[in-house]
Amino acid sequence: MFIKLFYGFDEPVLPVITFRSRAAAEKLLREAAPGDVILFAATTTASTRKPEERGRLLGAAEFGSDIVPVDQLIDPELLRQEFIQDGQYRWPEALPMLRAWRFDPSPLTSEIIRDRKIGRNASSYALKVSDADRTRVQALNWTELTLPHTSEHVRQLEVAQARLRGRTRPGPLAAPGVGLVTRSPKPKAWTYAARFGNAPIWKIGHSTDLHRRLTELNAHVPVEWLEQEWRLELQQAWLDTKTALRMEQAVLNILSTHPIEGERVRCTQDDLTSAWVQALGGIPAQSDGG
């Protein structure tokens, strides 16, 4: 998870992450792993167009792996006047947003990002977020947005999906940045929370193969009639199934005051996220000894 200063969060009109220099975009790509996200922190200055957004953490976006000129990702008619200066684009280098989320409500950045200073350097470069700050970000309310995609967006989205399927570092399958607090070098198992459609019903479990488990969950669901299915919302990678089971049981124990049937629980998303972070905090970080 990374953070950078922006003047706003103008999705879906401008579904891009822009940079003043190619070097800044290349630095982010060198440091990032498939599925990582960048946080949009609004500046505290008048350059942020909406006064109520100044100094706030507005949203997040998963980004593509290829840098392209900004005018290849945005219809020239939609480019804002502030993109042009002396006939040139002020932020000419861009990464497409592959997915995007808005934080609702949007907190003050200083209340969430506490472990590092977000200074002027963050207006040019994306900075890595600490584990503790990432945990606070993950506890926010993430609302996914619908993005318009050019052919370049679609191409990079396909590339990103292929990278996610083949990666060796674990990451979110459904909502980047949500539900993954630490990275295990060689994951053997996962604790997961799946949601049924838009209902406040969650399946808490563990598995050595998340994709297969999701397929199994939906195998007996008449999707064509219900028009709903199970989808992964939260997940955490572990080096062994014993620890994955331990976290599963910890989450269920914390949520024991809510209606539970087997490994299914009925609660709000905020209650689930709170239980998830609390359970995770009680399990020591793992190492592969490398």
C-alpha cells in the first residue's frame, strides 16, 4: 500500500494516477507488488479544489503496470484545464486505475497515517505505508466505484489479472488493500471471509486454495435464480493451516454475540472488519526463516 498527495479524487472522470516525471512512476512500479493500491491524500492547500476535502484521505486505487502518456487514458475533451500549462501536460505520465474505492466518510489523513510524515516529497513520489497505518486504512469503509475503461485500461487490467494468478506474494482477490495486513513469503493457507451477495451474511473459514474454495461455496447456489453468490471480501495468508484455523476460530469467537450458523455469521461489515483486525492482532507475525 502506497500514498501520494493529489488535488482531488476525480474518478470516474479521470481514472488515472498521474506523475510529473516518468522516474516517479517507475519508482512506484519497482516497489509495488501485483494487487497493491495507492491512497489518494488531498493536499491541505487551496490547490485541492474542494475545501471540504483538504487534508483528507479520499480513496484508493489499484493501478496498472505500464506507464502511458496521460492523453492516451483520458479523452482530451475531459482533461481539466489544470492539466495544461504552457501548452504541456503538468502531469504527463500516468498509470491507469484498474479498480478504485472511495472512503466514506473520508478521514483526516493525519488521523490514519501516523508513522511517517506526508511532506512535499509525496506530491511527486508515492510513499510506502507502514503496517500499522495500513491496518487503520483497512478498517475504513471502502466503497468500490465503477470506472470507464479505455482499450488501454482493459489491456492493463487483463495483464494485472494474469499477474495476480501467477504471483508468489499473496494479496487481495476481491478488494485490494482490504483484509491483508501482513504478507507471508510462502503462503500455505489462508483465512478468509466471504460475503453472500450484498447481504450481511459472511462465511468465515480457512483454505489452502481460495479459488477452489470459492467455487465449492457457489457450486450449490442457484445463481441464475437468486442472482447472488459468495464472493471473497477479506483474506489473510499464513505459512500453515494451523494458524489459518486459529484466526478463523478467533474471528468467530469475537463475533459470537451475533447470530451464527456453523461458520456463517450475520453482522455488519464494520463488525466483521473490527473482529478481523482484532483477531489478526492476537497472532504473532510469521517468518519463513529466510
